[in-house]
Amino acid sequence: MATIRNRNGKWQARIQRKGHQDLAKTFLTQQDALKWARSIEVELDKGTYINSHQAQKTTFGELIERYLREVTPTLRGKHEDTYRLKAILRRPIAKVNTLLLNSSRIAKYRDERLKEVSTGTVIRELAYFSSIINHARREWDINIANPVLLVRKPPSPQGRNRILAIDEEMRLLHACEPKANRNIYTRPFVILALETGMRRGELLGLKWEDLNLAKRTAFLRLTKNGESRTVPLSTRAIQTLQDLPRSIDGRVLPVNFAALEANFKRARERAELPDLRIHDLRHTATTRLAEKFSNPLELSAITGHKQLNMLKRYYHPNAEQLAKKIG
């Protein structure tokens, strides 16, 4: 039964039900308070009531911040996810109340971002939105709808096939030479990425204790697909590793995602390679390794691709070399 009382010239309706959070709302008239209380009690009796109290006082940015604290650290891609989510926090949509986060706002965000970044980035950000909202609904009792489900996704982009040519590699490495205000780990990162085919997160998470330079191997404890693997190291990779200083935190490349991204972008600008992305280094490495390992199972064991159809996206053999094999 609802309780209606006058407080400082206004009317407060309060509903207390066992098994439910106490509900209270203040109105200018007693009639409005009674009307609200009756409607809520009917919903409670039917089991259709949705408590939006928590959502009313929560912004989307606060959901993102809580997700960063409680969920992101448990994910395999936590470093990249943290970097991208913090960037979203700086955008106006983070200030929107969760109850006002409707499909039109999401669509507007999508259209604005498509003018700034690639289709793949927008699809990834919308996926972040959906994951955060769904987690808030399931785990945090934030009763809001998921408007992302109603928004048309941009068409998925075709897989990139950007391969770094030898002369381009020389220009990039020259642009990465450690000088004043340049990170000393950018050049080793590029070389190791090209020599091993490791993902960015795998290289940044690699520790000295995971290396066996005598056996020329690097052990990756946890990869993107959830499995560990051992990667063979070339002579060039071994030499690069031996030339690196040892960091006190045990990491081979003690640099964070954001710093690497920023330094790589500056290096590619100096090298006049504006279309090059970090992931293209893995693409290039896989193509080069494919010339040495014709067995796709051997190649997948090195690169970590679980499905051969995914490996095919990275495998771009040289037509001239194939012609020579035909005879």
C-alpha cells in the first residue's frame, strides 16, 4: 500500500514492497501522487515494473568508467580496449544520461564518426556500446534498453591487403631511428612484428622470461584466440632482442598502447607512408612467412590463426613467384 504525505507544500508518494527497492517520488498535487502510486502498484502486481531510478542518475560516461574499472582488466585485449574506451569518454555522447541514450543519438554518433575514422573503427565502437549496455543491464541493475540493436551498422569493410614493400620498410625503419624525443622501442617493435607475425598486444605483453634465445623461441602465454603458442625467432629477431636494454618490469618492450600508436603514426608520416597501419606489419609478416612455409598448418602454428579461412586473408603470394613454381 502506498503512503502519501505532504512535505513542505509538496506531496510525496512512497511505495514499500517486500523484495523490491523502496520507491518514492514527489509531486505538486496529491492527485498526481496518488495516480503515480496506483500505476506503479499495478505494474508491481503484474510483474512488469522496471526500476529506472539508477538509470536516471547515471550518464553513459559513468557506465564506461565503471566498465573500465571492473570489466576491461579481465579481458585479453585490455590495453587496446582501455585506450579506445578512454577516447570515447572524451566525446559528447559520454555526457548523455543513459535514459536519453536512444537509437537516434547512436545513429548520429555513427554518422559523425564515419566522417572521421574508418568503417571498421565505427563498427568496433558500436560493439563496445552494446557490450557495456548489456553488461550494465545484467550485472548492475541498470534498467535501460539497448538502442544499439536498433541502429543500422555500417557495411563491414573489405579485408586490408596492405603489404609493406622492402624499400618502404627501409624508410619506415629509418624514420624509427631513436633520436631526441623518439621512443627507443618503436624500431624494435616494427622489426619484431615483421619477423614474427605477432599481434601488437602479444609483442607488448612479451616478457624476457618467455624468451629462449638459445632455442630461438618466444612463448606466448595468452593470445587473442585464448590459446598459448610458441613462435620461432629469426636471426634478425634474435639480434634485435639481444640489442635491447632490460626493463625492470620484465617486459621486452616496456611501452603502452597509446605511446606506441602515437610514435608509430609520427614515424609513418616521416616515412611518407600515410596509409600504413600497425596491423599491416602482421599482414606483411604472414605473407613473407608464407613464402617459406608452404604448409598452411605450419604457418598457422606460427601466426596463431585457428581457422585457415582467416589465414587466407593475410596470405597474398606473389604471382610471379607462383608462376615460377608452375614452370
